[in-house]
Amino acid sequence: MPFGINETMGQYSELFMLLAAGTYTVAFIAFAWDLAKSSKALRAVDLRAAQAGAAAKVPVTAGGATGAGAREGSRGVEARLDGPAGRAERPSSSAAKASGAGTGGFMTADGDMKYAAERRVPARVAVAVTTLAVVIHGAGVVTRALGAGRVPWGNMYEFLTTGAFLVAAVFLLSLIRRDLRFLGTFVVGLVIIMLVAASVAFWTPVGHLVPALQSYWLVIHVSIAVLSSALFTLTFAMSALQLVQTHRQKTVAAGGADKLGFMRLVPSALSLENLSYRINAIAFIGWTFTLMFGAIWAEKAWGRFWGWDTKEVWTFVIWVVYAGYLHARATRGWTGTRAAWLSIVGYLCVIFNFTIVNQFFNGLHSYSGL
């Protein structure tokens, strides 16, 4: 028996979502500020190193005064680099152990993605603001649930707002073990896009569920689907960065100019690929359970496990694409850009399933609320 509708709670939820979107925007700016400032600091280190190298190559003329002056100049450069200002402009210890250190200036963050001793103030501010945004966002999800008297994922608006919340929450949880702040601009940017799309294109007033969704399987099936989609969102961002990093690595290796200085804070393409693969493997397990529990729910609701409904077909297509990605990378040697593109194609299938299929294909799953 569904609970009554509380429209006041629904209005509070919309207010919280608006506040969360604004707070995420501030966090997005802070993450972008961190990339820009760190890139500038790394360029300053490069300039100092180049100047020191040029000074070391200056021939010393005969005469103790000139030689002493050169030695004093060299010590002066070292002193400036070792002073407070010099230490502030040094790259982090993770960057210092770069995968490409000593290869023509090519440098990336460590593959282990551990936190360095140096503090990046803009990044710390960005994480703090993102945490605040997630708390506000969570309040919006909870008040939506209280307003509807049920779990808040009964239509596209609720699925998208809850999914955006999980994307941000999973990102923050991952920061406990790994320094993934380089993903902040891209992940928070995706969260903002999801919230804007939910409010503009998919907004639905708080209301009861359609009869087909009034089941405990809604909690099981959809919650796993939302969590898996959140993980797929993270790997999509990593795969996109992997493509950019691969292009940058090839350009620098060929002797070209490094025009993407901020990417020096991002691990190598191989490190991004390995982490994305592991997360995709976890998300794939979740999507497998999504498919299985959906079939069980379909049997209880409609008397059959599988009926080739458009939504069912595309859920299976997503499963096949990610299964192919995992199999190809593990056994066929599909690494590098091919693996990244296959991961991106899988996520585009998730987006297509959520948007196009829900809105334009009639079937038993046509309950988007629009």
C-alpha cells in the first residue's frame, strides 16, 4: 500500500537539488583552478631547470674571480630552488617519480596514484566543497523519498538525480585510497550535466509508482543498476582522459611541444587503463546482477523471464559490450586506445538506453514519468 504524497517535501527536494548544483559548480571551478595552478607551477619548475642547465654549460674563463662568481651563481640558483618559494614550485613527489622523467621533459603523476607530501590548496578546497555538495544532494534524494513515500528511483528524473548522487559519492570514497583529484573536473562536470538534464528535460512531480513498479524488486534491481551506472561513469571519464594522455605522450615522444601541461598531474595512459579495467570489471558484475534480477522481476510481473522488450534488449546489449571489452583486453590483447574506445562505446550505450529508449520506444518499460 503506497504512502501518501507530501508535496512540501517534494519542493524541499527540488530546492536541495538546486543548491547542490550550485555547490557542484563551485567545486568544478576549484578543480579547474587546481589543474591550472599546478600546470603553471610545473612550467615554472621546467623554466628554472632549463636556466640552471644553461648556466651550468657556460664555459668558465681563466681567473679565480670568474670561476668563483660562477660557483656562487650556481649556489645561488640552488639556494633559490631550495628556499620556501622554490619548494612551493617544485612538482609533487608523485610527479617527481614520473613515468617519463628524464625523457625530454615528459612527466606524469605516479601510476600508484598515492598522495604526495605537498598540499595542493585548490584541490583540497575542491574536495571540501564537493563533500558539502554531496551532503546537500543527499538531502535532496532523501526528501524526494519522503515526499513520494517510497524509494526515489521510480522515473527518469529520480533515476538521474540518484545516479548523479552516487557518482559523486563513489568519487569521494575513492579519494580515501587513491589521489584521483585529477578526475574532479570531469566527474563533477558530468554530475552537473546530469542534474541540469534531470531538472530541465526529465523533471517529474513527486507521485506514486505505476503498478508494475510497486514491488520490492524495484529496490534490488534499480539500486544495483544505478550503482553500476555510476561506476561506468567514472570509467568513462578515465577512458576519455586516457585518450588525451595517449595523444600527449605520442606528441612529446615525437619531439612536439607539450601543450597540455595540466595532464602532467594525470597518471600515464597505461595506469588509467589499468584502473579503468578494474572498475569496469566490478561494474560489469553489478550489471550482470541487474540483468538477472530484471529477468526475475519480469517473470513475477508479466509471467515471463524474457520478452525482447526494447529496454531488455538494450540492457543485454550493454552487458555484451562490456563483456566484450573485458574479454578482449584480458585474452586478445586489446589494450591502449582500442580498449578505451570500447569502454566509451559501452557508456554511450548506457546513455542511449536511459534517454532514447526510455523516451521514444514503446514497451512494457515505458514508465519514464514524462
